[in-house]
Amino acid sequence: MKSYFTKESKILAHNEKVTLYSKLLQSAQEQHGKLQSRIEKMDELLKEAESCLVALEADSECEEWEADCSDEMTEEENLEEELESLKAQEEELQRELSGLEMQNEQMLAEMKQLEQEEKSCQELLETYDFTEWEITEWSEQQAVFNFLYDSIELTVVFGPPIDGDVFGEDPSRKIVCLNFESLLDEEKAPPSSCLVQRLIFQFIESQGCWQEKCPTLYHLPQVLRDVSLVVSRCKILGEEIEFLERWGGKFNLLKTAINDTKVKLLFSASAAFAKFELTLSLSANYPSASLPFTVQKQIGNIGEEEISAVLSNVPIGDHYLRRIVSLIHQNLLQDPR
């Protein structure tokens, strides 16, 4: 019996344990389920938290990127503004450079023009060099000048020296006498040289009293210039006459003769069936005025009317005589009349 009760007791205890354990197991299972549910919820919450964290990080990175982009954009804008400023400066410098280049070109053109003008002026100075005098003596009492290859002499006599004028060159020093003298040997000189000499002295005599025109040393340069101008013109006239004497045949000019201050030109041309003598009256103001003339017919019909028509087309100026002869030859002596 005892063993039976013992077994029964063990069975009951075992059953109670089973029941208790079952309840405990059920309770544990329920707790496990709840815990599992909570774990799942926690997992979901963690996932959501992670998602939120990722989103927050993404937002943060985006904000940082946006901030960086904003900074970069600001810097880019600054760079663009600086670039625009540099471009504007470059354009301004380019305009200034273009302006300087234009100014440089203008200056070069002006320099070239000035060089050409200088060359022209130099040629004119060489052509019209009116310094026809040379000093052969300068002392306390007088000065002596020569003109036209030493064929004319000008003697200037000074008045008393002025105090303090060591070299006797004070412009206010008085001149008491001016005297022109011809040194040309007319018997040996060619007719053209004699004509030139007569024309120069014609001018000198036409001026009256030279001492009145030149009372002081200050006035002497003007006298030298005036005389030099006439000497230069008359010298060129003499060269023109010598040219016609040598080469007149090219212009149907048979003979060139001089009588006092007149030059006689004998023209003859078989093609024009004409022969006539043209006489021109020269003066010291040659070639600044027209020349009086006469015509003597010998053969043909060329007379004063025809010559007058030709001379009216010859302007006064350099080589006036040569141009007269050339135009007569061209207009009257080449074609039959």
C-alpha cells in the first residue's frame, strides 16, 4: 500500500509538476511571445530609427552639400564677377591699345609727312639759296663782301665804335657808307655775264641811297639778303641764256644775241615756213613780271599777235625765258601754217 501511495504520490506530484510546468511553460511561452513581439517592435523601431538616422544623415549631407554648393556657387559667382571685371579691364585695355595704335599710326603718318615737308623745304632751300655773298674782310673800320664769283664788291664803312663793343658787332653801330663796285672785265666776259651784271646794277641804282636803307649794322643782313635775291635770279637768267646759246637748235632757235638789257631770239622752222626775231626786254625783277617784247617777221605770218597768244599762256616764275622758247617751238614751229 505504502508503495502504492508512494507511486500515487509521485504520480500526483509528477502531474502537479507537469501542470505547474505546463503553466510555467505556457506563461513562459506567453512571456516569450510578448517578448518576441516587443523584440519585433523594437526591431521595427530600430529599423525606423535607422531609417530616420539615415534620412537625417542624408538630410545633413544634403544640407552640407547645399551649403558647400552654396559656398561654391558664391565663390563661383565671385569668380564670375572677377572674370567679368577682368574682361572689362581687358576690353578697356584693348580699346586703349587700339587708341594708342591709331595715335602711333597718326604720329608715324605725321612724321612721314614732316619728313617729306622737311625734304621739300631742304630742296627749296638748296634751290633758292639766296646767300650769294662772301665776307672777304671785317675790321674795325669796314667790311667787304663779294657777290657773283667775286665780280661785284660791296664795301661797308662803319662809324665810330660803341663803348663796350669789343668785336665791333653791336647792331646799333652806325654805317656811314655803302659802296657797290663791279669787278667784271666786260671785254673778256661773255655777253650773258655782262647782261647779268647790268641787271644787278640796274637794281642797285634803282634803290637810291643805300646808306639811308642801312643806317646801322642791324639793317645790314636785310641789305645782303635783298641783293642776294636779285643776284640769284639774274645768275639763273644768265644760265638760261647760256643754255639757249648751246641747245637752241632743239627749239628751232638759230641765234641768241644780247644788246644792253635786251635779248634777241631768231627762230626759223621750215615745217612752219616761218622765220622771225623775238626781242625781249629784261629787267632786274626777272622772272617776277611779264617781259615786254617786239616781233620782226622775216618769213611767214608769225607776228606779235601769235607770239602774244603764246606768251599769255606762260606763267611767270623759274626758267621763264626757257619756257617761253619751249612753248613757241611747241605751238608755232612744229605744224605747217
